[in-house]
Amino acid sequence: ILGVKRLERDGQFTGGLSVNFPSAAIDDVGIPEQIEALLISLGFPNQRLTVEITETSLPKALKVSLDVQARLALRGISLSIDDFGTGHSSLERLSDSPYSELKIDLTFVSRLEDSESARRIVENAISLGHNLGMSVAAEGVETAGQLKWLKDHGCQTAQGYFISPPEDAAAVLSWAATRLPELMSTALDRKSTRLNSSHL
């Protein structure tokens, strides 16, 4: 968060921040209040934070986890189901959970340019996410062709080495001044741009 605020002060970034959460955190009923207290102390709006929960690590204590997810969502914190397609999410779970984003796993994104089956899977995942009222993100984007295909098929957010490898805060400042404007002019939606916590 401090890294994002530094970028913000320099006028180079006004997007959000996504953070991967372990399943144990979603089992902790006190976590929504702890996160909100931290955001208030740092002066970071709840609406600019996205909590990513990996599909394969969704907890078995579903009643508790749904309560925690709902309380995060009520605070304006976005929830993303990460690595979608690698676990065992049912349509019922997706429809009952307060997710606002579906994030497609790199296993499928990496094969977009050479596999018709991968393209169909990703296209169907994008359609499913939109039909459930979610935004859709893709991870593992490594080529301009993959990014163009995703944009052309309605994927709003992308993450991967073509956009930026993991960097420290200083390198992200340079990226925001050079690479980010280039991406904005060709492919990405400025309103949906956010940094993953692995960058900072």
C-alpha cells in the first residue's frame, strides 16, 4: 500500500492494489475488521483493494469463509477468485459467493495463440464471469498477441511478464513512467489498472 501511495504522490498511478490471501485468512472471522483498520490507518480507500483467493485453496469451512467474504465485500473491498479453472469451484459456489472478479489461470492463457481448446475455455470463462456480473482478469500474459486476444474477447484486466515482471517499488516507479503509458495507449483500460502485491 505504501508503494502504491508513493506512485500516487508522483502522479503516475491512480489504480488499485490486489493482494493474494491464504485460505487460513479467510477462515479468520476477525480479518475484515483488521484489514479495514489497516486501510484507515494508511489512508487507502477500501474500494481500491482487491483480495485474491486462489480457487484451489478455498477453505472447507465454507460457512465461515462465506461470512468473511461477505463482510469484506460489504466494506467495499473487491474479491477475486484466482487461478480459475484449476480447482473445483461449482457454479453454485460462484453464484453464492460475493466475488466481483474471476481470474483465469495462466495454464490456459499461455496457450491462447496455439490451442483452439484453450481459446474456447478462456472465452467460456470470460462469458461465465460476465454472466455472473463479475469483471474478468487473466494472468500469465506473455505476448502482445495474447493481450490483444483477451482485449478483443472482453477481458478487462491482464497480468503477466508482457506487462511487467515482479519489481520492487523503485522499478515500478520507472515502469509507471514509461511502460504503463504505452500499454494504456494500446490495450489496457486505465480504470481497471491495479498493481499486484508481488510488485511492491
